[in-house]
Amino acid sequence: MKIGTKSLLFGVHQFMLHPALVLLAWLIYYKCFPRLFQLCAIVTHDWGYWGCSNMDGNEGSNHPLRAGKMWRYSKFGRKVMWEIYGHSGSFASVNNFPLSKLFKADKLSMIFLSCFVYLILSSLSGEIIEFMKISGYKKFRTQDKIHWFYGTIHKIMERVYNE
């Protein structure tokens, strides 16, 4: 089973847990309930990882395109599609798209998982190794994973509150 599929089934992008945490982050950060098209984007924004052999490589970095395409022909699909396209900073930057409101809620959702739960989910799916390699880690011991997790939380907070 490919890593993107594992992430959606039992990893950090788990198809029920992750959208619930993104919704929680949205409610706290924006202090209002998302509109229907935004709620649809919250639920489906990472579905493009399905079948991807990596999370941040060529396939995984294009997951917003795959997730957004599902909405093209629905009643309010273009709004959902653009919300999804703008949730990924790297995808939006490469394609000259503006960041959407979903960007901040998606990033902040990570703070609602304890380090322990995050490391279990990311270890089950194998995501943690890819994420740490991208960050320059060479060893993947428990203490390295904990250090990476808290460093990532710090970077997320800086990025969200400095945008």
C-alpha cells in the first residue's frame, strides 16, 4: 500500500480525524463556522494523497490538484477547488495561486494532536521518515522524532501568525 493511501487510512491525514481537527482549528482561528464550500474543502482537501507514493515529492506535492479536480463539475465546485488549491503553501507558490483560508486552519490542526498521537500515526503510515528526511534528519530515533515534532510546531506557529 502506498504512503499516501496509508496516510489517509491511518496516518496523520486520516480521513475522519484530520478534517475534524482542521474544522476545530478553523473555528478557533476564524471564530466562525466555515461556509458550505469551505466545509467541503476541509473534508476533502487531502484526498489527493490517495495512491501517492510520496507525501512531499512530485506526486504528493500535487495532491491539491487531484483533490480539487473532483469538485470541478459540482454546483459550487470552483469555490471548493480554489480553496483546496490554496491550502498547500508549496502548491500555491509554484502555481501562483493565493493561499486560501484553509491554509492556516490546515497547518494549525497539527497542534491539536499530542506528540505521542502524532508520532504513532506518522510512524504507522511511514510519513515521519519522509518528513524528517526533508528537514535534514539522518537518524530516526524516538528523541529525534520528538525534536522534529516540536520544531515543526514552532515553524507552523511562526508561519501562520506571520502571514
